[in-house]
Amino acid sequence: MTTETKHFTPAEARKTLPLVRNIVRDILQATREMRLIAEEVEGKVEEDERIKKLADDVTGFLEELEEIGCYYKDTNFQIGLVDFPAVIDGEEVYLCWRSDEEDIKYFHGIDAGYAGRRLIPPQYFEESIF
């Protein structure tokens, strides 16, 4: 089954930000707890039920983000990086947000990644251009 990618305008992505921020906070908190427990059990994480439960929680949080239409990109679970599919200047891109940022201000090409972030052109925040 193929699902169509939702493309966000910057304004639409901003509207989801309170919910996305809460989910990312939960992801970062759960993974922080997992790291602390892993230290406590000295690496025997496969046997620890607390870690299994937290891992299931994180999987659920990631699925919630995907249901919204965005993707969690922080594989180290340290900074809370989320990408929102979008189209800018006719090109498919990702609007890019970090959990320590107040707003969605950046985008990058599909293949550019975080290092290729650029400011979203101001006119893309005006709903009327869509």
C-alpha cells in the first residue's frame, strides 16, 4: 500500500509545532531514561523490562510523528530533529526544526540534510501563495 506524502506549508508546519514539540520532548525524555538505565544495568539492556517498555514508548512516539506527516531525524536522540516534507521553489524539500528552536525557520534539500539548512523565504509563510 502506497501512501501519499503530505507536503506542509511553513504555516501548516507551525500549526503542528505544539503537538510535535510535546512528542519530541517525550522521545528525548524516554531515551535519556533508557541511557541511564543502560548504565545502571551495565549494558545488559536486553534483559531489562524498563528499557523494553521505554523502547516501545519511543516507537509509539515516532509513529505519532509519522501520522502527523513529519519524520524524526535525530538518530542519536540528543537534539530532537524533525523534518516536514514541503515544496519550495518547485523543489521537494524538508522544513527542518530542532527541539531547541522556538519556530520553524529552516529548510534543506531532500539529499542535503541538516548541514544544508537555509532560511525559509519569508513569502512562504504567507498562506495566500498556495
